[in-house]
Amino acid sequence: MDAYNSLQALENLGPSSQVYLTSERRAGMSDAAEAKLMSQAHMRWMVATLQSEGGKCTYEKLVEVGEEHHCDTVGALLKVSRETLSH
């Protein structure tokens, strides 16, 4: 998947930047499915942050926004997104 299609796929996930999982919803999900959903939610706010900053921003900015979204894995998400967007 090229970078454009990867970004399109992330943008098509929906406008909500946070996903809240109720205990009932979690009960029916595998750990992998829940992790995937949360990763997608985090990628949405990362893409939104980059878009609002003109396509680039500092790591510190992403960490600040990540804290608002209860994300403590910004570095790992950047690594994954970089690998995804480069393929």
C-alpha cells in the first residue's frame, strides 16, 4: 500500500479521534482486535495533528497531543506508521 492510500485508509476511519470501548464491547473482542482498534484511533489523531500543523510537527507536539488521548506509545506508533507509509 502506498503512502497516499495508507493516509486515505486512516482518514476513512471516521472523524472521531478517540474510541471508547465499553466492557460489553471488550468482552466480545479478542485482544488483537481491541489493540488494532486502539491503534487505528491513535493513528487518526496523529494524522489529524500532522494535517493541522501543515504536514509536519515536532515529536514533542505529538507526545503532547498523545497525552490528551491517553497514548503512551507515540514512538512505537511513529515507527509502525513510517513502515506502513513507506510500503
